[in-house]
Amino acid sequence: MITKQLAEEIVHQTMVRLNKNINIMDTNGMILFSGETERINRIHEGAVHVMQTGQPLWITEENIEDWHGTKIGANLPIRFKNDLVGVVGITGKANELKDVATLVQLTTEMMVHQSLITSEAEWKRKIKELVFEELTSDKTFSPLVVERLSLLEFKMEGPYLIVFIQTKNLPPSPQRMIEQLEEIFERNTALIGYSKFNELFLLLSDVNPTVLEMKLKKILHLFQNDETVKIGIGLIAEELMGIPDSYRSAKQAIRYGHDAQEIVYYTDIELRSLLQETSIESRSHFSNRILSGLNEQMIITLQCYYDNNQSVLLTADRLRTHRHTVTNRLRKIKEMAGLDPTNFHDAVLFYIALLFIKTTPPTT
């Protein structure tokens, strides 16, 4: 729909270049704006005819009496996506306008197209954000959500998944980035929007875990020069009702993933996330008790040992030391702490204590 504001802009922009009066009429034939302001809001019968036939109408001195509320000139249809959305009129004699009428029509359609495309994109953005907000809340969502998803042509077929992309380098207007992300996924299986100033959200449907891994690699490629990017993958939800859990787990993945990890699955940090529910005081007391007597070098060795799946060789390689050195440190840790880092039960205690010292704020 052409607004009065858009009609005014078209008239002003075109008249500056053409030095002819321009009228913009709506689908009912009413003049939205004109260089002859006294004609605004009047019905233009020529425009009504153009809307009915879809064909240009030239009004001349010979036929002007047949068209009430008109002046001699050209009246041309304005189309947007093959739909008639209005009429542009140019006042003047046919011999004066024959070389410029089509150009004015094309210019008007371009301006309308740009404006309506922008409005449509803004509408879709707002609908996406409303749908995402309601789907990820703990409230029972209304049937309106399903209707909005249908309007967005979103494929409502499980499994569903929430993915967050966080970066410090998101452009102020991320629409082009959103379009590039949409191209990675199958048609209508990705609802992508702007969550906040440094975050994009993705609601995916019909998720195939194997295919997802390939898609995530393509997403990383878009951010290949961005060292701040982190992608959080939530839990898969079989039904729409499970999306809030997928949302919360994706946020937790972003929050508790290692800084060096670009892609973080919630399932990989679930224990760390769950342990955060323990009070800070209890976490501090536990870690101090388990790691009591260990120096910084021993703690770094333990962390590296567990990060490398308890492989002495990989730990030595990462620490750039000899494997015997690692073995000796593990033995000393056992002597100091009274717990064996290679024993499963003791290793769990060490691992949790290490998680606590990494995630517990220092006391002041």
C-alpha cells in the first residue's frame, strides 16, 4: 500500500527532475499527493479506470469531458510484485510526455518497490522477534504463534533447535548477515533474527544432526575473520513446546563454553552449567578442600590432563614437557591431595573442583 508520505516523496523527487505536475493515486483512485495541492484527497476518475483495467490512460482535450476530476496528461499503473498498488499521473500534452511517461512510471515503481520491500522486511523482522520471544518464554503460547509462523512460511516440523551466534563485531544493521545465514539452510526451516546488540538467534526445524554439523561449519566460514564469535547449540526439541528448554540450554552453552571454543554444544557443558546452581560459598569451600596444598603448576597440569581425556602423552605435548614430568606431577598431586587423578571417582572430584575455581568469582 502506498502511503501519503511515500506519495509526497515520489511527487517531490520526480517534479524536481521533470518540471511537470505529478499526481500519485491510491487503489481507489484518490489523489494521495499532487504538485497541485488543492487536488489532494479528490477522486481521479482516470485513475479509477486505470485500476480497473490495468492499462495506461491518456487524457486529451478530445476526451477530458469523459473523466471527471482530471486534467490532460498520462495516467499509468504502478505495480509491485505483479499487483496494482496505485497510479501515477503526469499533467501535460501527449506530445510533451511521450518520451518521459514510461521513464516516470519505471522510476515511480522503483521507489515504491524499495519502500514496500523495506516495509515488508521490517514487518517480518518484528513478527520474527515476537514469535521468538513467545516461543522461548515459559508461558503457554497462544494459537496466534502458529498463525504467525504460517505467515512467515516457517516449516513446523520437528525436531526443533535453538542456536545463538554471539560476536562483538555484529554490524549495526545485520540484515545482510541474516540473509546470508538463511541461504545456508533449506527453505523455510530457519527463523533467524536479531536478539540483542551482539547476538543473532536461529530457530531451526526439521533438524538433522549430521547435516547440522556441515551447516555450522558454513556459518563459521561467514565469521572466519572474527575472533570473538561463539555459537551456542541448545538441546533438540521434538515438539514446539520443548523450544524454551532448547533456548535456555543454548544460552548456557554460550555462557559456559571455553573461550577458545567457537562452537559449543550444551551437552558438552551440561555438568558445568548444572553445577552453577550450587551456592558460591559451597563451591569455594569444596574446591579449596579438594585442591588444598596444590600449587599453580599442579592445578594447570590437572586441568590439561582432563582437557586431554587423561592422556599423559597429549598432556605432555600440550604443556611442552616430558611425559615422565607429567607422571611425576600426577604422583605428587596424589600425595598432596590424598586423591588419585587417574582414579575415576577421584577424577570426578578433581574435575568438579577445577570447574568451580574457573566459574566462581573471587571473593573481595
